[in-house]
Amino acid sequence: MSNVSPLSSPETIQLFERCVVPNYNRFPVALVRGEGSYVWDSEGNRYLDFFNGWGCNLLGHCPPPVVEAVRDQLGKLIHVPNTWYTELQGRWAEALSARSFGGQAFFCNSGTEANEAAIKLARLSGSSKRRYKIITFEGGFHGRTLGSTTATAQPKYHRGLGPLMAGFVYAPFGDLDAAKGLIDAETAAILIEPIQGEGGVRIPPDGFLKGLRDLADQHELLLIFDEVQTGCGRTGQWFAYQAFGVQPDVMTLAKALCGGLAGGAMLATPAAAKSLLPGMHAATFGGNPLAARAGLATIEMIESQGLLEHAQRLGDLFEKRLRELQSQCDLIREVRVRGVMIGIELSVEGAEAVRACMERRLLINCTNATVLRLLPAMNLAEEQAHEGLDILSDVLKKQAKNHFSS
Ligand SMILES: Cc1ncc(COP(=O)(O)O)c(C=O)c1O
């Protein structure tokens, strides 16, 4: 590759058309470089990224301490399988456990894998009582492997895949009575995102997660929090559940876990973890030295740079500016902010605003048709926050003007 001249964006697109499975909708731009909250395309255009790597690049693109740690580790030991011990994996597990609920870690490579581990753990822990059902919530998202897809209570992701996995039942998000009504003698667990991400940055009503905890305790179910998107500092806490004062038995992590490298984890209380006996589950690359080193460097960077507190300040800044904008722009129905997890519910579909921002070199996302989702880096500078918010405000005000004058 080193002596091949770089392709333009249109040339890269042609290459994809020939050689890459067309299962993604992509913007017609090839990105070549990233630094902090900016990325550059093959043509040299710079974009401000408010949707860093679908939430994976919570520390921005190529965070220097993570890059340095990974470079160093690359020359020492990249991969050894889990038939051996490595100090790095043990230390990584210890660091995550100390910042959450004292659980034990199983490592894998992605969010969906972490959720598959949690699904198997739930079934294994319920197996002596013939319990296998898992309650999940409408609008949730848990990944793309078949178990996680079935756990995802959104019909659009199920189309054409049936028969799906048995044993998942769905309740409306926020409806405690409905969740209670689904519990029977075969129920093993409740699986939920403490804040729904893909579902539109939906924050549960007061007392809902606590109510689920009580139900889980009463019926001896595992309470599993999918913190793949909300975890690792995104909401200004290490984990979103910490702001709700409710502790899970099992938690799944990925996305931002390794500062932009692939990595996933499931944490489980020692009592729950004991159901995963040797031979019952595995991930060949899980917890490899490179991922562990990146994961540890990520935690260290967040703490040494005070980034949880910075994410909270950024959340306040976004909330203030977006509420001001809401008062001036009739397209905005609701603003939902927790740290650097931001949803702007519109009264129209959001695709046009995403396109218009992209033309102004600001990258944002739209989810659930009408919700603009921003997942900026937690080390975004305040001036960059204002720079992007100025563009977004302009775009939405113009769109509102056109919408209401037509
Ligand atoms: C809450 C949640 N769980 C699971 C996943 C799946 O993660 P991955 O794409 O790493 O498999 C996602 C991905 O967006 C997610 O947001």
C-alpha cells in the first residue's frame, strides 16, 4: 500500500461499489485523517465532528495518550489468547470494577458481543429453574448479532430475519406496570439501556430504573444495563446508572471503552458471574493486550484531564444554547442532554438538517427519524462547541423559515 497514490473520494466510492458489501448508507466522502474533534477528507476538507465515531471516539480522534500507549504495546505483545494470563487484562478488569459496582469482567470486541455474553449469562443463571425469558424495551438497541437483534425491540430490525430467538418479551420504555406484567415463572432477566441512545436519547421517567431494580429483587431476576453507548464517561459519570442511584447485576460496555479501538466488556457481580463456567463462553480476541492497554490509557486520560467534570460542563453549555434555540425555532420539540449525549427532537424528519450541517462541515446524526443526536467528544473545547452550535442553529433556523413559509 505504501507506494500506492491516495484515491479521491469518488475513486474510493467506486472501489467500494465493486468490492464492499453495500449494507451501510454512507455519506459520499472518504475520510483520511482525524485529530481531536476534527476529521479531514481525501480532498483536504476539514469537518467538525459532533458524532465522533458513532460515540466510539469519546476522547476525540487519535487521543495522544492512547496512541502512545498502543504504539508502545504494539512492539511488546499484541495478542495472546485467553489460555494465558496477562497482567494487563487483570488490571483493566480491576480498573473498571473499581469505577462501577465491584463486578468481574468478561472481555470481547464489540457491544453486540458484550450483550450476547449477558444473554447467555442470564440463561445460564436461570437454567436450574428453567428460566430463560428476558424482558427488553421498545425503542431499545442492543446490537446486530441474532440474540442482540432479537433483544432490540424494534420491528424494523427484525424484518426478514425470522424465526428470531425465543424468549424475548418487550415492554414500552418507562412503563413499569407493563414490565411487571411480563414477568412469569420463566423470566430470567431484564435488559435495558439506562438512557436509550439509538431510540432517540430517551431518558427514563423518575423512579423507573429503581422500580425495575425492585422487580428484579422481588423475582430474583438479573438486572442488566446496556451501557454500550452511555458508559465510560459519556454522560459525565463513569456510567449512566450512577446518576439514577440504581445498581445493575450485569453491565455491558463497548464503543468508547478503548479510546477508539475495538473493545467490549461485560461486568457482572461475582454472584452472577459464577454461572459462566470454563468452556461456556469465549471471545478469541477478548481482553487482548492491545485493547487492555488502550482501555487503561483511556481511563487514565479521562481522570488525569478531569474529563468527567468537563463533560458535565459541556452538557450544561449544550443544554443552555439548545434551549435558547428552542425558544427561537419552532422545529424543536424537545432537548434532552446528559453530559455529551444530546438529543434534539424535531417536529420534522432530521435528515435534511444532517445534510445541511454536513455541507457546512459539521457532522451530526439523526436517529429514530426525528431526533438529531450529537455525541461529541468529552474533550471538545468550549469554542468548538460554540462553533458547531452556531452552524446547527443557523441550519435549523433556516429550515424552520422555509418549512413555515411553504
Ligand atoms: C446501546 C447499544 N448497545 C449495543 C450496541 C451494539 O454495539 P456494536 O455495534 O459495537 O456491536 C450499540 C451500538 O450502537 C448500542 O448503542
